[in-house]
Amino acid sequence: MLQTPLPNTAVLKREGWRRLRQSLLYQDSIYRQCIQAGDTTQLAFHAQVLIGAIACRLEADQNGGASLYIVSLGVLAPYRNSGIGTRLLHRSLDQARTDSNITACYLHVQISNKDAIRFYTRQGFTVGPVITNYYRRIEPRDAVMLSKPLW
């Protein structure tokens, strides 16, 4: 389902980001960081329609390197359970591995989102600590951190 390359990919990416921004309510600075993360942020199209996306940003770590932070990963409901989310994740991780300074990947998942936690653990992520009151606008507010070394 992921089509690469697409004609007018830049136009589709720009339109995809516009649609993504309408459905996810993040500050503009988050979107800028995801765009700056280059090809670790991926969009999935089917028949030139945005059907999924993984938005990532890079964060400095204590060792002078960087970690890939997954801001969001989502696939439209009719396209779920067809491997698109897995392919988006693997493409992002593969892209991150091209930079030896990026040593790990991590994300936060709402503690009630058992499907997401199961998805990431199946992809080799380790469940870490629970962060209380991580979210401000959704219930439950607690999140679990998941992480995976890239090397």
C-alpha cells in the first residue's frame, strides 16, 4: 500500500501534513521538529490519499548523541491490521539507523492503550516506567514509556 515514489511527492507530503495537522492537535513547533527530522517522519498514501503517518523528532541524549522520539503513529481505521503501521515504523527506524549518532528510539503511550503497547512490544520495544500526569487533556493522564536501542 505504501507507494514510493509518487508523482508530485512534495505536493502530496505538504497536503498530507496539512491533513495530519487538522486531525492531531499539536503546537506548530512539534510539526517543525518532525519535518526537521527528515525521512524518519513518514507518510503513507493509497491512491494519493493520506492513510497513515509516523511523526518523529530528534532529541539530544546525555551521551552527546540523539534519540528518535515517536510523536505519533496512526493509520486510518479501514487500513489497519494490514501492516501499514509496522512498515511506517520500520522505515523510520531504518532511516534513523543511517545516522550513527541516533542510538535509541522511544515514545509515550497512554496506559489504557493496550493495543499500542502490544504493537510496540511486538516490534522489540521494552516497557519502561509509568509517568504520572503525562497528558493534560485526556484521561487517563498517565503514560508508559517504551524504548528500543537502535544498535
